[in-house]
Amino acid sequence: MKQTVEYLVKALVDSPDDVQVDEIPGEEATTYEVRVAADDLGKVIGKQGRIANALRTIVKAVAMKDKRKVYVEIVA
């Protein structure tokens, strides 16, 4: 799952080398913290958060196959 998040985010940004995805396992859900370069933050969030919401939707759909809960947080 971490590779999926990383792949999607790297496709969106200008500096793919600066993308860092941290996986934080929890009891009920797994959280993925995405860190990008300051210049690319707007590209990952998008207008009114639309790209971020689309990213979350895709990751949740993939996680549903394994019956898992996931959260994606974009950290500045």
C-alpha cells in the first residue's frame, strides 16, 4: 500500500526525490503521512483539496480489497 501512495504522489510533483511516505500502523487503521517539497504542496492538495481527496479515495478503494482502513495525511 505504501508503494501505491508513493507512486501516485510522485506522479503529481515536480520533485519526486523529495517525496517521503511514512506508514504508521494503528489498531484499527493505518495512517500514511505524505511529505513533499514546499513548492509541490499545492500540487498534491489541489484546488479546494480535490486532488488530496481523490488520492484518499483511490487509496481507500485499494485498501477495501484487503478489508483494511487507511488514512492519508499530507504533512507540510
